[in-house]
Amino acid sequence: MLFMKQVYIFSDGACSGNPGPGGWGAILRYDGKEAEISGGESHTTNNRMELTGVIEALTRLKYPCKAKVRTDSRYVVDGITKNWAKSWRKNNWVKSDKKPALNPDLWEKLLNLCETHQVEFEWIKGHAGHAENERCDQLAVRERDKHSRKS
């Protein structure tokens, strides 16, 4: 069995209005090194930004890794850990209530990344003094504000 690098990822999203300008921020930590990444869009939703932060962080991994993702988004954590997204995909992006699943493009990307990497998701309470979550929130808000000026 090959040794897989252990990477820690922290991620958050922010949005003004829903939809509206939004941003995401993430921190990747491996072997004592840390990288911050962020981005945003002029017209998006909070859930899209939450998903995008995790996707962008996992996309930065050059090799299959063990990744522990910490986010304050129940939407992201529950979508994966409760197998909602897999079920939606299996049912052509239709939920059990027969309504279309939102953000199928992003869920598809995240599911594919979870097949490449061994990803563990952990929910953390937002705005509760968690240093990395607070920093990701700052990055996301900065990007949201940058994109709100572009509108």
C-alpha cells in the first residue's frame, strides 16, 4: 500500500444576498507548510461558494492524498457524509422530494475529487473563534467585497 500524504484543509464561503456577490477562502496545510487560496464571483450563492472553496483546495493537490476538510458548511458536510450527493447523482440530480438538486456541476466535481483522494469531512462551528475558520472567513469576505465592486 502506498503512503499517502496527510493534508489539512479549512474552507469557508461568503455571499451578500443569495444570489449576489460571493467569495471563498481556503487554507491548505501539509508538513508544516501552509498556503492560502481564495476567489469569488459577482453573481453566486453562499452554497456555491462553500462548495467551491473545498473543490479549489482539493484541486490543488498534485497526488492522491488523505485530506481532512474542516468547514462550517453543513450543506457541504452533510451532502457528502450523508451520501446525499451520491444519491442525487444516481438519480440524475433529482432529490428524494422530486425537486432538482442544486449545484449539480459543483457536486459532480466534488464527488470526483473524493474518488481521487481519501477525504474526511468535519463540521466546525462558524464564527466561534476557530483560528483557521476565522481566517478563511476573512479571505472569503475580502473576495466577496472585491466582486461586489465589480457588479
